Amino acid sequence: MTVYNGESYLSDAIASILDQTFTDFEFLLIDDASSDNSHDIIQSFNDARIRYVKNNKNVGQTASLNYGLKLSKGKYIARMDQDDMSHKDRLFIQHNYMEQNPNISVVGSWAELINENGDYIGTTIHPTEYSDIKESIACGCPISHSSAFFRKRIIDEIGGYPKDIVVPMDWGLWIICVKNGYKLSNIPKVLISLRKHQYNVSLSKQMRVRKEIENCDLFDKVGSLNIKKTTRNYSNGLRIFTCLKLCMLLIKEKNMREASQVFKKIIYNNSIDLFIAIIVKLRKRLNCQSKKYAIIEPILIKHIK
């Protein structure tokens, strides 16, 4: 678990790991030079399984994750964010699954969505079979990062998290796994709670631009995957949509030079007609859903109570 100014929900996140029914693990906490009370919260837990490391300066989540990989001693790595929670049997179920499926390198799970108060919002369902995950990875991230459980040796072999990605580093890692022939899976059970709150949806303007730039780059990287024609068309539409979002963000930032370059790329790829077709399809989908919960998000299926 990487930590940066996570005092709001950190205590619940830590407790959810220490309360696991599977108990044979080290709990590595990398504090990325937090300036709030995260240090005191971590220190308040008296458990020999905790290994606490604090960076001398803030280096970002990707670098902190790779540092944690370097320090970790286990055969497997389980990931979780500072504001999420793992259900009691998560590690037990995922450990057993990996022991019984040596051909799988990374396994995730379905996820419950909760708000700031811990109230249920919905359920995120990812594809479970590798063939479906390979298709869906061309359209977005097919494994919730906080549910990821993987073989340390494999991730070390491919160089860890991609160092040049700041925001969607998990999607980037899964793409590298697939391109290197490693298989991914999801257990069709809800094993984690993902917390949606104002801090994880309100990125700074600079980070929002960085996120869209990285998303565009990742769409390009999955372009060489052998996927179905229908998937490729949908993926291309999402890539164009992402490029247009990036273009609008750059215009709002008055960065007309970069905005022009992004727009030229869209024109060069003869993508405008395809983009319009995608928008028409998305509008039709939205008309069939409740406007309150209509979320266009590739791969994820929301079930609202």
C-alpha cells in the first residue's frame, strides 16, 4: 500500500488488511512523504506484520510502487489503495486461486463501490476469463488496482510498473503483461470495496491533462494486440474520444499549440466520421438507461440497488 496524505480513510484501509482470515503476510506501507497525520495513523497500529517505510521526498505513486516491489519478500504481491478496503477473505481466496492456477500471473476480483460514508453505491463487474480480458484491455483497465494479486517474479521480470506513467500505471502494467504472454484473470466475487469521494475524482488541471495524455498513449500501445474487429472499432472510438477530451482540456488551459497537434492527429487518422458514429451509439445507450446513473465507462458494468 502506497500512502500519500491519506488520513481520511487510512485507518479503515489498514484495519481491513490486518483483519484478513489469511494471516501469513508482510504488510508493506510506503509513505510518500505525507504532510498530514498519515504517519501517526500508521504508527498507531501495533502489528509485527507491518513494515513501514517513509520516503525522504515525494516521488509519486508509480516510483513508490516499484520501490515496494523491490523491498517486498513474498512470493505474491497484493495491492490496495489507501482509501479502499479488502473484505476479510480476500487474501485467502486469491492465494488459493493462484496456488491452484499456476498459469495465471495476475488475478483481480469484482468490487463494491462505496461513498465517503461507506454507503453502497454499486458493483463493478470485470470480465473473468483471459480471452475476454485481452479483448477488454484494448478499451480500458480490466482489473481494479486495489484488487490485484500477482506473482512477484513475473512483475519483476517485466520491469515492474511502467516508470513513465503517472496516473493509469495499473492499466499500463496489465498491457505489458498481456504483450509478454502472461495471463490475467478476475475472480467473480466481490472481494474489495472501492471508495468514491471528492479527492479521488477531483484531479488538478495539470494531472487531468497528464491522465488524458497517458490514456491516449496506452490506447496506441494496445493497437498491436490481436483483437476482434468489433473490439478494435470500439477501442478506436474511445481513443478518439479521449483525444478530443485532451484537446478540450488543452484549449481550456490556453495551450493552443498542443491542442492543435492533438487535433491534427485526429484529422490525420480520418477519425471524425468514426467519432460521430460512436457518439450516436453512446447516445442511444444513454436513452435506455436512467439518467441519474448513466455512466459511459468501458468494461465496467454498474448494478445499482
